[in-house]
Amino acid sequence: MSNRVRLGVFLSTILVIAGAFAALSAAPSRSAQAKTVSGSPLGNVSRALPQDLIFNRKLQSTSQSYSNSLTSVGSGFVPIDSPLTFKCPAGGCTVSAEQNVQVSGTVAGNKWAICTFVDGNEMQQPLCPYLGYVSSDGSYVAGSFVQNMSSVPAGNHTLQTQLYTDDGANLSIYNIVYRLYTP
């Protein structure tokens, strides 16, 4: 290989390395990035990484709410189940809702979400996301999500899960598992 060819290969390699270095240094570091949580019927929230974590909780009780009936519901937030009353002991508690819901509809572009509320306030660990679109051909679509709320103060409280749709839907089969944890 001639010196001229070697010089060309060397310069090409340097240019590739320099381009890669420039691209990497121009991108913000992962720790500096803010993650936008979008796509919730309750709005957008910016949150810096890392995400919130809940550790070292003891399961105290589990409750289930379920139904197999088909019910037509309006748009916006509509209760799926009856309010569940629970009591946090001294020191507070953490509650969790594992939501599984099936819906159908006839309107195109009808976004939907499942959101659980404690004492009328939406659980925000994490915010409830849109789960997609309700089918517009009358067929069923199912979705699931889990939300938590830590630092619930001692005392009596209520839990209730609600369905959100832009244009109403048919609420079908659902199963919601509520769990109560203590520190």
C-alpha cells in the first residue's frame, strides 16, 4: 500500500471519529434530559430522570372490583366502580390500583384512559396515560395500567377508578385490584 493510500485511509478514519465525537458531544447527557410525560387526559408533566420509586412496603390488604355487564357511558371521566373505603393506620400508607378494562364504541378518534382517584385526587405515580383509541366498529379493545399513591396520611379514605373517553363508549368487562401497603 502506498503512502498516499495510507494517508487517505488515516484521514478518512480521523473524519469518522471526529464526526462521531461531535454528534455525541452535541447530545445532552441522559442525566440532564427532562422527560415529558404526555398523553394523559389530566395534562402534561415534566419530570427529571430518574423516576420515582416506592420501596419497603408491607401488603396489608387486597380488594377487587369487577363486572361483566355492558354499560353505555358518556364522555369525560365516568366512575367504573363504586367508591371503596379504606383506612390508613398511623404513619400513613401506600395504595395501588391495577386496572384492567374492556371498552367498545362507534366513534373514530375517541381516545380513552383508566384513572384511579384517592379522595377525589388522581393518583400520580404515574399519571394515567391514554391507552389508545376506542374501536369505532363496535369491536372490543382492552387496556390495563397500574397507578400508585404513596404518603397517604392516616385516616379514612376512598378509592375509585374512572374511565375517561373523548366521546363516550361502552364499558364492558373490568377487573380492578386495589392493594393497601404500610411502611
